Amino acid sequence: MKKLFTFAACALMASAAWANVITLDLNKPINPATIEYGANNVWTECYNDVDYTWLEFGDENGEFMLSHLIDGEGASWGGSYWDGFAPAIGGDITDYGQPGSGGTWTTNFGGCMAGGGCVINADGSVTADPNQPYFVAYYSSWAMEGPSNQVMFVDANGGTTFEPVGVYVCNHPWPYYGCAHGDDFGRAFEEGDYFELTAHGVDAEGNETTVSMNLIEFTDGELKAANDWTFFDLSSLGEVVSVYFTLTSTDVGAYGMNTAAYFCMDKFQVKGAAQASELTVADGDEVGEYAPVFGYNYDMPQHNQMQYPAAELAGMAEGTEITAMKFYTGTINEVNNLGGSVKVSLANLEDVTPWSVDGYGYASGDLLDVDVTTVAATVVPAADENGVWTITFDAPFTYAGGALLVEIQSLEEGSWQNTNFYGKAFDAHYVLSVYGYADSKKTQKVLPKVTFTINGSDTPQPQGLRGDVNVNNEVSIADVTALIDYLLSGDASAISLENADCNLQDGVTIADVTALIDYLLSGNWAN
């Protein structure tokens, strides 16, 4: 039995955007340099088989190449035929095959059942805009110089191997209406019929991997169709040098498929190289003196630990590499006069374990006994003119999700200075400084502000569905319960902290509960 595409699942996939991807943008043409549209809302050079056998789009991140009349000069039969990909605009959903319309599909082929180009909104939802372009794809099984509907990608370094992530597709009006009521070539669909789109990934050795979805299917007495922009996951194709598309239908005749061989496509996405970015946590203007270094006792041995809660790190995906970090001081000269070097280490924690204090303000606990990874073997504190102390790692540190421990231990004694660093005040003691020859201990509630330089994880990480706290692919009152449970217990094991940041204010607080409830009542996010 043919495996039928589940449209509900695809709609959920469309709600997710992807990190570390390069997306084809039809508003960035290279060849042709500009795109003009005719009265039928199709690219005016659609029948040009001399200059445009490959269309090119891109920018400094890379270049997408799409086949168009791949057989070259003469392939358009004097301007009466085309295949491959053609830019279009307008999103016409008119049925040109109904009785009385003249059946003018061959001159009105610029339509798109979604109603316009694909727009991925900030919250991950997908809409159609008639003012945004998209591709109409016409598949030919007769192309001689290669598959008619190919996509290739050249990265910024000239590499031609890439990893596809996915693409948004929807039905073209001709096959949709043809399957609904029949046309001059094909019959109306019946129970068990389907119209299938297959993506073929071709690797450097010529091996192929495929993945398919049904654009249209007749099942359980109903015609079901991907008429909205629908995310087609191509990640299973792996590393390839090209992707090409084919169409099949259960309605076939002596000369092949009777269903019109069109579909619409937009926003083809490939995995990009990890891009360095920054994430600032514990951002505040409170002042602490014991961490990252305790300047007043810098002429003695010291060993400092800082625990950063998972909620502060919600913008960092599991598997992200950290390559540097910055601390912020209000005492630039004093920091620069400290001297003595330190060793900087990091460790992944499942959760934070705040220190307690006695009646005299001294810590009653010890340094956390965890395995740390040295990321900077020898560093001398030094702030720039803006009061920023940057520590560049000797090797990247991989974040495993959860909380994070930053440890700074002196290697040699320096000179004491009255230093302080900016940060954010918490209700718990997340900082411990052990100093002096008698191992005095001090804690503070101000966690130093730090900016991590990060690279994305090797696998593209889907951004979560905002408000889907319990990660079940929908937003409901159950997410409010899950969010409150987390705030009461601090246990994040069953939720997504990224999804729980409902007000997009960095960190998860009671304000996110209010934002989530407001969304459930109104259907809209406030920001």
C-alpha cells in the first residue's frame, strides 16, 4: 500500500524554523541579474533557452543554482515550451480548466494554491504573500541533459557538496483542480489515488537517496491537498552535490502521467557552516567583587566558581561550541594592574546547586567537585577601554544543555586591587570564592555578566514552537501547567526552556506564564 503523507504532521513541521541554514531568496537574483514579470505573473524570460539554462540566486553566504530548460538552445521549441523552474508572483488560484473558461492553463501557469510567496514569520508560522515571488516547477521526464528540476548549491568557499535541510512546497492550481474534477488530460481522483513529489539526493559518487511526500491524495472519501506552504524535510538526503525532483501519479496513460506535472516551491534551505555569534547571560548592572576574580585578595591563592542556571542559557542549543567569553568591569585600571595569571575551566551541570552561608556571611559549602575542562590554560586579567575582559579559549567547549559552571583558579599571585564586575542579582548564591592560605570562603548573589562567543551545533537545531513548554508540538493550557511546575520545582528535564521564554525577554520567569495565558486567550503574542 502506498504510504500517504500526513498533512497534519507537515503543518506542524512548518511551524519550526531552522538555525544555521542558508535559505534561497528569490529577491536576490544573480543570473538573471533582475527578474521582470509579465501579464500572466510569470518571469518574462521563461522561454529563453539560450541565456538561462541555469538560474542563480544568492549572496556572500553561497549561491543556489536551479535548472531551467536544461537541454539548452532549441529546447523551448520556438518559445512554446519550457521546463524546470520559473519565477512567478501573484499567487493566482483561479481554475482555468472549468467549463467556459477556455482551458487556458498553458498561458496561465503562474499560479500558486498558497496564494503567494512563502513568508516565515518570527514566531515560526508560515504565511503566503502575493507580493513575494516563488517558483513554479514543471517536471519533464524527457529532458536529455539531466533531470529537468535540479537544485545545486555552491558555498562561500566554492564547495559544491551541501546538506539540504528542507524546502517549502505547495500545489500548483492545474494539478489540484485537475485532480478535483478532471481536465482535458487527467481524470478526477478516486479513493486511493495520489500525486507524489519525490526529492532525489545525488552524492559525489552518483549514489541516490530519496524522500517523498504526497501533494494530493484521495483517502477516506476525501481529497486532501497540500495547498498551503508545507515544509518538505530533506535532511535525510545527507551530503549531496545536487537534489532533483520528480512527480508521479496513479493517473497514468499510454504516454505517461496524466496529472499536470507542476508544483510550487520556495525557501529551499541548506545547512550552512557554523556561524560565530554571541549570547549574553546574567545581564545586569549590579556590582559584585568576588568573581570572576577577587581583586582585593589577588595577592593570595584563589579558586572561584560561578554557576549559570539553564534558564539563563536558553538561547544556547545543546551541542553548541563555546569559543570565548567576556566579563564586564567598572574598574578598568584596577583589573589591568592585577598581574598574576589564572586558569579558566568550564563544566556542564545538570542543574545548579546554590551555596549556603553562615551567620557571618561566609560560605558553609565547598567548591563543586565536578570534572572541569580547561579552556584557557594561562590568562592574565586585562580589560579594554570599555571595561571588557575577553578570554579566548585554547579549544572549543561543547555545551551539553542544562546549567554551566565557570571556574577560574589562580596560577600565580598578583597584586591586590579593589575590583568589581557587573552582573545580575539572583535570590540564590551562585558564586563561591575560596581564597587565602586558610581557605576563606565568600559567596555572592550577583552572578557576573558574561558574553559567550558560540558556534552552532553540527546538526541544525529547530527553533522551538513558542509556548510549547511541554514539547508536544502544540500550545495549550497544559503548557501553562508545565511552566508553573518548572518555576516551582526548578526541574527543567521535561520542558523546553527555549519554548518557555514566552515573552522573549531572555530567561524564564512568572512573566512568561502571563504572556502564555494572554496568548491562549487572544490567539496573538504581545511582541
